[in-house]
Amino acid sequence: MFPERFSTLPDYAFPRLRALLDSHAPGGAPIHMTIGEPRHGFPPWVSDIIAEHAADFGRYPQNEGTPGLLGAVADWVARRYGVTLEAEAQVLALNGTREGLYSAMAALCPETKHGGRPVVLMPNPFYQAYAAAALSVGAEPDYLPATAETGHLPDLEALPETLLNRVAAIYMCSPSNPQGAVAGREYWAHLIRLAEHYDFQVLADECYSEIYRDTPPPGSLEVARELGADPERVLSFNSLSKRSNVPGLRAGFVAGGPESIRRMRQLRYYGGAPLPMPLQHAAQALWADEAHVADNRALYREKYMLADGILEGVPGYRAPEAGFFLWLPVADGEDAALRLWRETGVRVLPGAYLSRETGAGNPGKGYIRAALVGPKDETAQGLAKLRDCLFA
């Protein structure tokens, strides 16, 4: 009586981690470096705005986003990427980007491609919502290895024409989770040209775009504009969760061609969960302010430098270009995570929990992911314990 379409989905990463670790006592005071939940402070005026508009909790929210919020997002895209959007036609407010990344498949993926089952490409490792979204619409997920050998991004040159002819969409995450790799302008341009030639859409997950060392990562929308690509070819998803340290606000957006946004908006009227109005007001103010974002980025830069110093000489250590994760090579990620927990109390995520087994193996099996989201002193302590336990 139940569908089989999700039967190949493994347990989600964090229940798997609890099953691995929780029956064992920690070897020290716990230091949590697993989940990408920002722990820097958010601007205090956010609470003031929510309180000021608290009466709006008594109203149904505006489904697609208020004109003020959509305008603030469009203004931010113009400042950040130099791309002009028609706010009410090309931007849709989301209740967190996971909602949009998942529902985009239902709104945009065709039932067939060249008479057969459509393919949805995604990097491997990947954000698990991508696979569930593809399976939900009967598409075939195809997991593209994103390994050290490929610069931790899928090797676009390796895609055969027989596969590309069946592709309906590709999920691309830059800066990437978990590796912190950045797709450069040339990479985005090559991908968009492939999408134009083979007629598929690029779903660009750019939620880590504002956390970087020195150079702002290029964006999918700006490269598409430079190429003169079809406006419907690329959709960019972003969020305040990482940029502004408000993951609980659930304030994200998708921006792209007007027909794609119209279709996503139409579906959202039936099955979406709009952002409450007081939170939309807060989100509008956050997108309009860059000072707190610069302060936040400076804190992550300090922790990049900490990691570089503490892990200097660790075999295979690669300083992330952006984002707030370390992707550290080990013999076996599960064994390393269990040992680290039992001997030190440091809690990290096995890389295999973010990847999928394919004919070429699981590209995350030989890694652990450590999040640099905690306070500086706690992060330094955790990294030192990790180094001494696993790499001494």
C-alpha cells in the first residue's frame, strides 16, 4: 500500500549519526561540529522588527512574498551580481531554500525527455533534498562524483551525450557543501552552455555565497546574463540562514525566469507554506543590510586561519575556499567519527552520510565533515583534539 519510489533513500544523515554514536559515552566534554547551524549572533534589531509587526501573526501571509521583501531581494541581487530582476515576476520568497529546491522538480521537471524518463543530475556528495525531489516526480537521479581529482565539483567534460540528451535539470551547489569548492566563471559558463545546447535547467544552490575568504564567488545569474542565456535556463536559490545567522527564520528565495517563477508560484498556492508576515518584514531588512554580513564573514575568516594553522601538515588537508565546513580525508569516515567521539567527545559527520554509493563507490566514505560554526575558542579546541586523535 506504500510507494516504492523512496525505497532507495537511506536514513537521513543525523539519525544515522545518532545511531552510530549515541550508545557510546563521549571521551570528553562534547564539542559539536556536525550540523551546519550558524551560531554567530544575528542583528538585535531583527527581534525588534518581528515584535513591531507581531499583530500580523493574525493574518494569513502573502504567499509569494510581500512587494517589500521581493524588492529587497531584487536589490540585493543587483548589488551583489549586477543583475536586474523584475521583483514580482522573477523572485519568489521561500520558507527556507529546501522548500524551493524540493518543489522546483514538481513545478518544472517534465514527465519525459526525448520520450523517456528524465534524468536529474546532482553532485555526489550532495544536499539530500535533491535526490528526494527527483524521485518524487519519477525522474532518475544521476550522481556525479565531486572528488579531489575533479576539484570537488562534477567533471562536466565526462558527461556523455547519451546522458545529456536525457537531462531535464541539474542541481549545482557553489560554494559546495560539504567541500567548500567554488565554481568559477568558466565552470558556470560551460555548464550553462551545456544546458542551452541540451535543453535543461540549472538549479543553482548558492546558500553559502556570502561566506568566503577573500573573493566573492561568482553567481549563476550573473554568468547567465553575461552569456545572454535564456532567462528560464537558470534558477538561483539563496537564504538568510548562513548569510545572516537566522536558520530558524526560514527565509529564502528563488530567482529566475518569469515563466519558471510563475509555475513555482502557482504550485506554491496549493501546497506551499508561506513565511509569516512578521518574518517577511525581518527578512526584508536583513537583505537590505550588509554590515552584519561583513562582520559575520570576518568571524569565519578568523576560523579559516585557525584551521589552517592547527591542521597544517595534516595529510590531504585542503583549506576551503568558502562555506563553513572542513572536508577532511581519513581512512574510513564512520570509523574516524566513532573513534573521535569515544576518545575526545568531538562530534563530526561521516562523509558517506552525505554521499551515495554508485558503481565507482561512495566518494564520501573516506572523509569526515567538521563544521566551523561554534565560537572561536571552542572551534580551536575541537580542531586540536581532532588533529591529535586522528592525525598524530
